Amino acid sequence: MTDPAAALDARILAAIVAHALDDDAFLALARDLFAYQIAGNAPYAAFARSLGFDAARLPERLDEIPAVPAAAFKGQRLATFPPERCVLWFETSGTTQGSGGRHEFDTTTLYEAALLASFDRMMLGDGQRLRYLLLVPEPRERPHSSLGFMMDVVAERRGDGEHGWYVHEDALNVEHFLDDAYRAIAEDRPVCVATTAFALVALLDALASASYTLILPRGSRIMETGGFKGRSRIVERDELYREAAHRLGVPIPLIVAEYGMTELSSQYYDALESRSVVEPRVKRAPPWLRPLVVDERGRPLPEGIIGTIRHLDLANRGSVIAVDTEDLGAAVAGGIVLLGRDAGAELRGCSLDAETLLRRRG
């Protein structure tokens, strides 16, 4: 008998490898994935039944697929497999307040394939083998950080064989970063600085206080992820990118924002054609991830109208396909524009991991 999970994984992986999935094919795969998930994920099945869907009545449209709030991962286990089959789990947002949950995986195949396929296309379109300077949680210290896991995979499989981690116990080791940056400059080795917004602010403040200005090798780039979530010091993205371009010598079009969530298995990036300016930039999803902008009743909104963002991620095979967020945005041709968070939403996200960096540099 064919294993339903393996069969779905094969279909999803084929879409990731092809980097193509039209609307009809996405809906067909989404319906099959939803049917699989409600058969094995009891909380999700109960939620779906409350909305009138079950194995006998599947959603007919993407916007009908029941979407769980991101916060639901904190209250219960949302997985299609028994706990003993879990091989990896990530702490969901809110863990700084002790209220986090878990996003569990019974295999890392889809997660790794999805993150590499998007990173290759959106960050490595020129095929460069970069050296990775990582201002994100190190997996040895934070084994359940999805961002740390992601960048560890990228550095190991797409790097030049050397990379460094500079955030330890919420402190940024500026001296270590500078040592490695200057060595890359001396070797004329292009680098990718992968960083949360808070860590980037901390680094730039340290460089400014010491009157340091670097010119990273030609072809270097920056991947920035995570906003400020309304806490501590806030720096507008335009100011942040211009200061990064000045202090690190990386042109603004090569400073790219990634947008993801621990509750998802796929990521958005700034669309290539929107990188000539800092704001507004359009975030583009890969073909196996579809965003919907919805109103307070979950109804899809037309392009240009502000609502909350819902994600339908086929790579979330082992959990739930559809996740509602409190992130505000608007659909535009080719993607979405992010506009911040619902004022009543709980503070969450990657930047909270590095929030104390501004007070504990060194």
C-alpha cells in the first residue's frame, strides 16, 4: 500500500524542483493535502468540522480551506504523525514570553528543499558561492530556531566551506565579525551577511561608534529578516538599508528582506524587480506557497485593499496547510506588500531573539 505522506511529499517535491505550479494544480494538491491532514491531525479536523468541512465535503476554493491562527500552535499539537516520529521541531513565536508552541516535522526533506529552492532563486541568482557571516541564532545554542536551521543548511550547502556565527547568548560578538569580514575582504571573497533587523542595527551602531566603514567584496549581499515588532529601538527600513549600504559597502539592491514564520515551511523574499527602492518592496512567494489577504471574516480582498495575511503552504505537509497571521498587508500584482502588524497582536518574531543586542554588544 502506498504511504499517503510519501505520495504527497513526492508531488510537493516535484513542484518545488520544477519551481512551477499553476492555479488548478495548486488547488488540486491543496485539496488532497487538506484531506490528508484532517485524517491525521485531530485538532485541525475538529476545527474544519466546525466550519462544515470533512472528508466528504472538501473545500472547493483556496479561500475555503480552514486556516488556523498562528497562535493555535501554542495551544495544542498540530501534527499529522505520532510524537515518536518527530525528527525536528521549531519553537513558534512568543517563546520569549513563555507562551510558545512547536512546529513539528517527521522529515526535513520538504523544508530543506523549499528553503534552498527559494534562496537559490532569490538570493543566489548569479550562482555565487558565498561565505556566510551569520548574525542569527546558532543551531548548537538554539537547536529549535527555524532561522538558525535555515541558515545552517544554506551555509553548508551553498557556501564556500567557511562561515561564522556572531550571536551568542543574545550578545553580538562584533570583534569576531570584523575579523572574518576583514579576512573575506583580504581574500576578495564575496559574503552574505544574514541577519535579523535588530542584529543589523546593533552591528551598524557598533561600527558607527568606532567610526568603521567596510567595503565588502563585490558581489556581497545582505539578507535581513524580522521587523522590530514595536519593541525597544525602532529604525525605519529606509534608514536601516542606507546605513547598511554606507557601513558595509553593499548596494541597496543587494540588501534583501526575507519574510517567513516558524509556523510555515516556506519563505517570501523581496521581488527582484522591486529592489531598486527600499519601500515599498513587493514580497514574492514561490509557486508552492500562496498568500491571501483577507478581511476580519476571512473573506479574500481585492488587490490594493489592506487586510490580514493568510498563507497556504504546501510544504507544511506534516502540520496544517493554511495559517492566519496578524500581519497586515495588501495583495499587488506579483505578490504582497507588508504593512506592519495588527495593533492588538501579541509581540512575536525573530527579532525578539536579538532584542537585547543593543544593550549587550561585545
